[in-house]
Amino acid sequence: MVSAQQKARRQQKLEELCAAAVRALTGDAALHYRQGRLCRDLRPLPLHAPHLRTDPASDDFTSFRGAADGAALRLAHSDAGLHRRLCPGDPVERLLFELLEQLRCETRLPPGMPGVAQNLRHRFEAWSRAFHRSGLAEGHLGILLYTVAQISWSRLTGWPVLEETEDLIEVTRAAIVPAIGFALAGLRRHRDDQAAFAGHALEMARLVGGMIRSARAEQAAEEGADEEDAASAAFSLLLDFDDEEPDTIATAPTGRSRVLEESGHGYRVYTTRYDRKVDAGTLVRKALLREYRERLDRRIAEQGVNLGRLAHQLTAVLAVPRRDGWSFGEEQGRIDGRRLAQLISSPAERRLFRLEQYKMEADCVVSFLVDCSGSMKAHIEAVTMMIDILVRALEMAGVATEVLGFTTGAWNGGRARLDWLARGRPRNPGRLNEVCHMVFKDADRSWRRARADIAALFKADLFREGVDGEAVDWACSRLLARGEARRILIVVSDGSPMDGATGQANDPYYLDNHLKEVVARHEAMRDVEVLGIGVGLDLSPYYRRCLATDLSRPLDTPLFSEIVQLIGGRGRR
């Protein structure tokens, strides 16, 4: 049985592959998938053709590739502004207009790409079968919409209509073609000209929309049926398959922050007076730290993780070749001047050359930033074990590491909120709490010297609320001060940014949107690779490269292999 975690990982890999295909076809490096939707930077793209919507529960890989290829062709060959200006207001007509424009773009496939053509055909036929087998094509309105989609697709692409339903649509096709024949012919004739094509597409949408409205009115008069119910049934078929996704890892909830969007000065901090950065080891008594460390060592030993193998995997993805002197006495390469005398004394001697030597070396620093909000208390033992194991393995691979944490100094705003209340509650104060950034291990200390302080993560009363965006910025600034060529920040969290006082004084998504801005900024600058490890949560709304994990299960080899792939996936989005 496939677990929810495995499903989430499979879906994430699928989206990464599809995003790579879309970027390759469009040449647009900013495209990626978030929550199953194609986005440019943080903004979802308006792609409304019904067959571009896929269902992880029922669609196969080729269907996902077909939808991705179709989206790429739409972006490459359609003027979005022109399309938006011409879009009709009537929902039925708009739906048909969207479908026809998408089908037009799919005919603009560059030559020499038979695989993409097969993907597109597979996707449309899969959607057609799903439409037919759902039973909604059995009604008068459903079969009309389905027939128009089939004959338009066939006329534009040259593929035959779906054989499985050819007999089903025959009567409807014979009835409507005399009415829409001229527009249908115009679609194929002008498929290389979006504006000219749009005229025929709008004409067809208007004709079909009129047929549907007329048929719907007749049906309502004869059967007393609710006109709106009939329309809803038809549209739910086209626009929504089954959105139910039980047994999957949830995606972090997110939304728009009106306060942040309307703010002329961006993200604000009401006061930094009470903010602090502390060494976490100083917050715990020495005796308690030793007890925590012993407990951590026992739990790690029970996991049976092969550290040497993990270090080897990390070396393979992080190390790069570095020049390491010369190899002398070679039979080829550059002539070694010091050995020319041997050529005179021994003309048969061939080992007169030298070669450059290289060794694999990891010029890299990895920082773990742990969300120390209250909800993480339930997971902190597994998180601490995971981080401790990774720190040791990275150190064996020659990689410098940091372990950082972030929380707030108080619940519900603390002294910052009291100051705000004393000043008459000015509107939109920005972040309204005392942030607390903790250092469990800095990059200059070895794991052996910092092992006790790492165990301070066990101290649950340090955990309060979370201001993630500022913490990510702080951790990135620490990495940027380092001299390593590659800098990686891994944020470990089980939820969205949350501070009660800030949310009440601004709006619920103020901190959420700031985190997105911070991560997007570093992704655009490419100065630090910011990755996310979600603890029982999909963090894709915040991090392009992330991994959803189920830490209620043992820390096994597959989990660490997934983390290694996440760390090594530079260049993927």
C-alpha cells in the first residue's frame, strides 16, 4: 500500500519533471509548479482549458506530460493580453473559447517532436474518456459540449475523434455541423493567426452557447428542472474532476495579505528593541543538556542509520573536482622538463610526462533552520535525530554545517505588543512580537564540540511562535558571510508562519506573504539555495524545492536518500 508520504514525494517528482519540460519548451526559467498549478515566480498562470487539469489519483505520467506540454505551447504561442480582451462574458462561451485557443496552440508544435505530439494526443484522449465515463455525456447538454470538443480537436489537429465514442457523437455531430461548419473551417484555416482564429472561435462559442441556452430552457420547461442545476452539472464535468484527495499530506494553507500588498514600504517591524540572538546551549542547564544528549544518542543508535553510506551519498552530490598538484612519471600529458635528461641517457624511457591531479572536495556550507514554534514540540525528537545524523554525515563529507532555530520571546506579542497598546494601537504596525533567533551550532564548530548544544532542541519550553521570513533572512545573511562557493539553507517546519499578535493587528497572511517574498528574493538572486523539509506538511507554497516527510515513522534509508536528492538537486525547481 502506498503511503501518503510516498504519494506526496511521487507527485513532487512528477511536478519537477513537468516543470523542466515546460521550461525547456518555453525558455522561461521562472516557470514551476506549486500545488499542482503552473506558476511564473509566485503567480499562478491563467490556463483554463479543461483538459489541462490533471488528477493525481487517476491520470498517468503521460497525461501529466501532455498537460505540461500543452501549457508550454499555450505560453509560447498565445498572446495572453489579446486573449483576455476577447474573452466572452458568458460562462459557456468563455469555456469554449478557452478550449479552442488551447487546441489552436497545440497545433503549433515545432517539427521533429513526435513525443510531445503523442503526449498531447494521449492527454486529450484521456480527458475525453474521463468525460465520457463519468456519465455526464449522456445528457443532452453534456453530449453537445463533448461533441463540439471532439470535432474541434479532430479538425485542428488532424487526429481522428476518440474511437470509443465515435458512434455516440454521430447524431449530434450531424445535427450541429451545418450550423457551425463555417466557423469550424475558419478555425483550421487561421490556426496560425491568433486574432483571425479568435473571430471564428468566438462565432462558434456564440452559436454553441445559444444552442445550450435554448436546450436548457426547453429542458427546464418540459421537466421543471432547475436551469442553474443543469448548468452546474455540465460545468463541474469540464472544470472539476474529483478534488478529493484523502490520505495525502496536506499543503500549507496560504492566501493574500492585503496589508502587505497595499503597504508602500513593504514589510514592517514595529520594534526591534526586544529581539535577541542567543546561543541555545546557554538556555539549558549543563546537567540537563547532558541528559538530553544521552537520550539523543540512545535514540539515534536505535535507528541503525549507516552514517558512512550517507556521507558517501552526500559527497557524491556536493563534492566538485579541485586541482591537487601534479602526477609525475606519466606516459602522456605535459612534458616534465626535469626528466629530459633521462631521455638522453635512456632513449627508450617513456615516462617523461606529468598530468594534473584532481580530488573531490565539497566547497559548501549547509545550514539547518528549525521552526521552534509550539506545534513542533510533537516532532522535535525526530527532527533533532534527523538533523544530528545529517550534521555528522555532512561533516564526514567535508561540508561545514550550522544548526539554527527561530521562535518568539513571548506569546501574543509580549513587550512589543504592550508598547503598541500604550501608543494607541496605530494601524498596520507590522511584525508585533519579540523574535528570538537561536544558534545551536555555528559553522566554525565541529559536531563533536557542539553535540551537547544540538541536544538543546529537546527543551520544549523554548518553543513559542514563528516569524519565518525574518528567520530565513537572518540565516541567509549568516551563510553569505561565509567563504564557501555553495550555500544551502534547509528550513525544517511543520506549518505556516504564525504570530497571534501580528496576525490580529495586520491580517492573517502578513507573515505568510513576507516569507514568500524573502524566499523568492533569494531564489532570484541565487545567492543561497533555500530548501524546505515539511514535517507532515507540503511546504511548496513557500519553497520551490521542498520535501514532505512523515517523521512519525522510523528514520530510514529511503528518507535520507530523499533528503540527499533534495540537497543535490541544484538547478531543479
